[in-house]
Amino acid sequence: MNRKQTVITTAAAAAIVLGGGGAALAGSDDDATEQPIEGPALEQAEDAALQETGGGEVTGTEVGDEESYYEVEVTLADGSQVDVQLDRDFRVVGSEADHEDDAADD
């Protein structure tokens, strides 16, 4: 194999490895598709969520959550987390304690 063929073969192999690896990484990370709440909607969503939880700190937001239009994650003073689900008008449609560690215990 001459030098030109070696370079082309190596480049093709690298493209396959990098392309396939990128697809595998994108498919394994649910956070990659999450869109944070931005602009004026962010303040309204934070206010509604903090009113629902009675305080805490907003530690995450998402537009187009599978359970509601907006999701706001609030970390309470005791370290626990609550996911507050909001509709398009920033009305609470649900909230629940976030137990991400439960899946690891199974």
C-alpha cells in the first residue's frame, strides 16, 4: 500500500470510529436533548416553583419535559430535591421528590 492509500484508509477508519462513537455518546446521554428555560419565562418558572416548594434553590430547568411543558428542579435546605411540573401558563400541574438514587439501588 502506498502512502496516499494509507492516509486515505487511516482517515476513513478514524471517521468511522469518531462518527460511531459520537452517535453512541449522543444516544446514551438524556441530558443532551434537554433545553433549559431561558429569558422571561425562566423567572416566571422559578417563582412558581419556589412558591410551590416554599423556598429552596433552583438547580435545574427544562422546557418540553416528558411530564409537562416546564420542569423546575428545586433543591431544598435539607438537600432533598423536588421536581415541579408547570404548564405553559406557569401553573403547577405536579411536583414530586426527585429520587435519582433509587434506580442505582435496584
